[in-house]
Amino acid sequence: MRIPQVNFSKGELAPELYGRFDVDAWQSALRQARNVIVMKYGGVTKRPGTRLVGTVINAGQPTRLVPFQFSMTQTYVLEMGQGYMAPCALGGRILEGEQPITAITNAANARLTIAFHGFAVGDLIYIDGVADGMGAVLNYRTWSVTAVIDANTLTINADTTTCPAFSGCTGGTANTSPPIVVPPPAVPPPSSTTLAPTVSYGGGLGSNRQKD
């Protein structure tokens, strides 16, 4: 015989409560809840799926993804790496103002023409909107600036030698003057040595003591 149960407001039961039908929580909980979200009114709904937003900026260093909820309608994922923090929201990274690309060369380090780009060597650029075959290589990826030729030209670590010729890029608002660039603070490299904690044996001295 099946007993209808319409209230799951207590969430998932601990194994110690599997047989405790005399407990009130047993009547409004689930033995196992996987890939679902318990709603505040007692029902459950399927958990939303996930998708790849992008690879971490610096895969050579440890990285953590930290959930952050600013309000009931604003939630973020914070990518915390060595010397940087990159927020993600609404299915993608939070980026600076979009700038249009007017030309891309076919080269081992592709040369981009962006009016008054304001980038420096080592900066990261997320590219989207490049048309045709070259866009299949460059779009939806983060690239690093390898050289700054002048105020309107730079190169990135993308090999476009085998791509079709650049035919255009959509989106963005062109800068009409050099942007004000604030240099990032210097971040020391992580320490590879860990000091042992100080151990106290009592007496309020706060340090190791040997008795004579």
C-alpha cells in the first residue's frame, strides 16, 4: 500500500531517522533527495543544470569557486585565484565594457586592432562576436596579451595562421580617447613553506618551556 506524501519541507532525513516514523519530521521529509531543490512550501523541483562558463584564468595555481548571494535575485560565483578574483553571473563572466575589433591578422600570435584598447602585456581578453571560421577559434575564450604594438594594436596568444581571413566582428563601443588605466597592486607569490604552530603546555606563558 502506498501512503501519499505531499510535504517535503524537512528536506532529507539522516540515516538515524530512517525508521523513526514516530518523529514528526519523518512525515514531511525524504529518505534521499538527489538533484532536487526543496521549496519552502513543501514541494520539490528539479535542480537546474550546469554548463561550462569558461576555464579558470590561471590553471597553474590553486583556484577556488566560492558562491556569493548578494540578494534574493543576485547570485554570483567568485573565482578566487592567486592575486585575482573573477566574478561570474547569469551564465558567464562579468566583464569590462565591450570594445569592437576592427581587424585580426593570420599569425602565430594574432594581431588585433582595437581603438584605444588600453591593455598591457599580461592582461586577459575575452573574445566574442568574431564572424565565420576565425570566430570558431577565438570566440568564447580568454586570451592573454603578448605584446602591445601601439595604442590601437596588440597581439594575443592565439594561433590564427590556418583560419580564414577576418571578415568582421559584432558588438562593442569604440573608445574615442585613451582610457584611464589603474595599475593593479603588486601581489607576492604564495609562500611554499608552512611554519609549525606554537604549542603551549599551560601556565599562561604562550610558548614552549622546559623544566630544569
